[in-house]
Amino acid sequence: MKISVDDKELFTLSETQKKVIQNDIHEDVFEEDMNRRLQYILTHKYEKCMERLKSEWMTKLKSSGIDSIPLDDDKFAELVFERQEYKSRKQRDQLDSVI
């Protein structure tokens, strides 16, 4: 079983690894179950990252005079990303390495 995103292979489960997992998960639902688990992991990561983004930026936006903050998570994130003072993780790490 190969796991890929945007046609880029991330990893492959060997037949032995699949059989080990299928010792606990019925082989008829194996692929569906693996997809569900991967979706859960990525969704959970997104939710936790969104919580941290909101926690950090809600006060910053209010203090900069923004009086209308979107309730929709994607719209909130886009509002933050458009801010001149926003720095991605990579940009923050680069700034930290300079200091």
C-alpha cells in the first residue's frame, strides 16, 4: 500500500506490515480504515494549529483596530496571512537563527 499526496509518494506499507495491521483490522475494510485514520490525523493537526493561530492572533487583531473578525476558520486564517506582520514558521525560524 502506497501513501501519496499530490502524486508524491510519502511512504509504503510492505505486505508484511499490511498483514500485521490486518491481524487486527479485517482485510475487507483495511483500505477504508487506513484512509479514515490518515484523515483523522491530518484533521486533528489542522484543528490544533488553528487553535494556536486563533489564540495568538485574536488579541493582535483586536489591538490593531480590527473590529470585524470572521467566524469561518479559513477566512480568519486568510485575514491573518494577509497581515504585514504575519510570519510563517519558516520565516520565524530564519529570524531566530539570525538573532
